[in-house]
Amino acid sequence: MKFTKIVAAAAAIVALSTTAHAATLASGTLGDIDNPTNTSLGFTFGATGGTGTLQFVLDGFTSLDGANVYEDDFTLTVNGTDIFKATWDLGGGGGTVIYSNPNGASFSGGTFGSFAGGAYNISVPIALLSGTNTVSFSYYSLPSPYAGFQNTGDEGWGIGKYSVTTPVPEPANGALLLAGLGALGAALRRRARNAA
């Protein structure tokens, strides 16, 4: 077998060994209900450290505003650190502005129409602590010279489904990884012998 074929086969085995499934550490809903702005919703869960992915649905009711005179800003905080700040049109007009996104959150969704609310599906990588982890969602209506908070009927929001997952290697992956590395080592030794 040629050296390049051996290396390709070993690389394929190593690539297969890195696939994983996700373990769910937390899931639920915090409710699609009117919650006054300038408050927060959240949850806690346990983990052994490492990395994870937080996915959630942000629901806006009636007329949460993006960047305009009635602006309402959303903040996601994980373990005391703000990791996502943005403002969106969720029924109230205004523009979408992402103020802070250091973890590379992705999102999709938008308004259902003027004064009809809206929703965003958001996914963000997070660092997990060993022990208790805390996730907090908050909305804030900008004060003067902006309009400030109007009322919960106008600016209600909630968090629909959420989940926190972490990758877990498949049990056979360790053996596949060792087999791939062994094949790669054997190919390198054979090549060295043939070159001598």
C-alpha cells in the first residue's frame, strides 16, 4: 500500500474518532409570559467543566424595539460574565444592533409584524464551570433621552425553550483514535525504512 493511501486511511480513522454526541445538562422553558423589562430570568445547572452550547428562544410580545428612541436592550450573562448584548425589532420597529458577541453567538428569527411581537432562536458557545453554573437573561429599556420603560403590555418578553448541551465522545472513539494514530506511526516507520 502506498504511503499516501496509508496516511489517508489513518486520517479518516482519526476523523471518525472525533465525532461525538451531545449530552443535555439542562433544558426547559422559562415561560412565554409578559415579564416587565428591567428584570431578569434565569436558571442554574451543574457541570464538570469544559465547553457547552446554550440554545434558547427569545420571545418578544407586542412591541419590543430595536435601535430607536424606544430602544430595549437584551443581555445574556453566563456565570457572571455578559456574553451577548443586542437589540432587535420584536414588533416595535428600530434596527438590529449587536453590541457584544465575544463567543460568536448565532441567531435567526425576527418580528411577526408591527405590534405583533417576534422571536429569535439563539445558539451560543459557553464555558462551563465545574460545579454550579448560572445563566441569566435580562432586558433593559434605555432611560432619557430615550423613552424608557412604557409598560409590560407594550414591552413584554420571555424565554421559551432552552437547553445546555456538551459534547461527549462516543465510547469507541478512543479505540478508533489509537488505531488511526498507530496506522499513521506504522506508515511513517515503513517510509523511514524504505528511505534508508
